[in-house]
Amino acid sequence: MTKHNEIDDQIRAALAEVPDAQLAGPFEHAGVIELFLSTFRGRNRWITWIVMFWAITFFVLAVISAVKFFQTDDVQQQVLFGAAFIVCMMANGMLKTWQWMQMDKIVILREIKRLELQVAHLTARLANKSDD
């Protein structure tokens, strides 16, 4: 853990030397809730709304299926409701996996943009040194 903090301190020190360090954004990573909410912004926010609608729908159907499973005595009905519960929970899991992948994509894109900014500053600094 100490090694990680030392590297972070070195990166912060390097960013402090850059004139436009504020463009690099905050160094601290966003929390899970902030990342989740960030999927509702941007070009593809409508897809996130659709996914969340279906995730909630499948969860409600899974709860209803579980309640009905325990309320019936007919084995055929229990198999039907048990299968419906499993299918709804699997669909919900897949939709949540998609959501986590979107959150991961946002983090990766932020890091790539930070690297691009650092490379641009380094290129400008090297160009200034070669002019001298």
C-alpha cells in the first residue's frame, strides 16, 4: 500500500509542474455511486434508462415468481415459477453486468484522456527545450 501512495505522490508532483494541471481533473477516482450516475449522462443515456427499466422489471417479476412459487402446491406451477425466477434473475444479472461494463468504460476513457493530456504537455515541454 505504501508503494502505491509513493507512486501517487510522484504523479501528483509531476502534475503540479504542468502549467495546466487543472485540466487533468481531480486525481482521486470517482466513487461507485458517482460512476453509476455518470452512465445517465452523455450520448448513450437513453440506453441506460432502457436497461434500468428492464432491470427493475425483471427484478419485480423475479420477486413475484418467488412469492407465487411458495404460495402454490402444484408441482407444475412450482416448476414454472421457479424457472421464471431463474430466468428473471439471470436477465437482471446480465443487465447489471452491462451497467458495470459501462462504468468501467467511463473510468478507462478518463484515464486515457489524462494520459493524452500528459503526453501533450510533455511534447510541448520537449518542443520548448529543443527551441532553446
